[in-house]
Amino acid sequence: MRLAFLGTGSAFSCERYNGAIVVEGRLLLDAGAPLLPHMHRLGIDPGAIEAVFLTHFHGDHVLGLPPFLFYRSVFRSGPLAMVGPPGVEERVEALCRLAWGEDWSGAAFLRYQEAEAEGEVVGVPYQAVRLDHGRMDCRGYRLRIGDEVLAYAGDTIASPPLDELVEGADVAVTEATSPEDSDVHTSWEEAAALAARHPRTRFIFNHVFQGNLPGAAEDLAVMEVRGLR
Ligand SMILES: [Zn+2]
């Protein structure tokens, strides 16, 4: 599967852009980075994105949406599925109204879908797992990409639901915010321990605050990855 990392940083990172990943040129996982210029740099057509999966509504995961969605509303390029935790339509519409006022023409091209435990969107079967991220309702996703499973965590502590999310996945993108312990994030040590518990899964870390973490993706990296089996 082809993964393009538009951003790999945590909320307060001064070194990295906030997170967003394009999968196979047609799925967008979270939306923190400046989406349009970073897609352009990597040769990704913003009009080719068919579905967005939002893990949660913290700003570093959604604030790239207003320009991207306004672009899609002006340069009409077909429907766009928007999957997220409960309330996704209200949150995204409120964000766009805040950003664009009366110029935001509404969601005619958007197909909102609150994440189900098991579902399918734009032909991609997925499972959603509720993760522990403080008071914020956060969902990790398991996406069937061809004959492989991609697990994507968003933000979470290293608690049992995270193990459930990555169990048996071929590729897992999980957060590793900082060497420090945290009540809401996974530390570098916990990320390494998670990978050690799932040796048949290929791990790529993101949501890094600062510094060089082995196994972490870099901003604007494009990877063709397969699992380890
Ligand atoms: Zn968060």
C-alpha cells in the first residue's frame, strides 16, 4: 500500500507539520497538515480523495479541512465520504462555517458517516475501535487495503484497545508523541513495547513532538509498504 505522510507532528511540534496521511491516493487519514500544498508537492490530486477518516476532533487533526473542503466545493470533483466519531457532521460543518461564513455552501458533496464498529465506505471495509485519549472520543481504524489490513490509531494512550486495534494488522501507523510519559499519549518507550508485542506487524510511528525517533515517518515521506508476512 502507498502511504503519503503530509504531516507527522503532534499538536505542539515546532519541527513537524500536524498529521495527515493519504493512502493509495484516495483515502485521507486525519487532516492536520496544510493539505492542498502538501498534496501538490507529492503529486496527489485533491479531487481524487474519496473518503476522509477522522480519528477525533482535536485541532491538530482537523484544521487542515477548511481549505481542502472549500476547494472540493468549488472545484466539483464528486462526492466525498467523511467518517468520524459521533457528531462528525455537526463538528465539520461548524468548522467550515467558522472558517468561511456564508461562503460555505454546505455539505451537498459530503457524505457524512459516523464510524461504526464495522462498516464499508467507498468500497473499503473498515473497523473502528474506540481508543483512550482523555475526554476526547477517539476512534482508531482498521482499513482493508487490497489484501492487507492497515491499522491507524490517531491519538491514544498505550492501553488494551490499542493492542486490539493493531492485532493481526499487516501495517500499523501509531502515535509516539514524546519520550515523556503522558496521560493522553503514547510515549516512545510504550510505542516500542507495542511493536514488540506485535512482531508480525510492520509499525510506522507518527505524531512526534520533536527529535529523531527510529521507525518514525518524516513529513512528506511517501512509502510503498507491505506487511512482514
Ligand atoms: Zn488529540
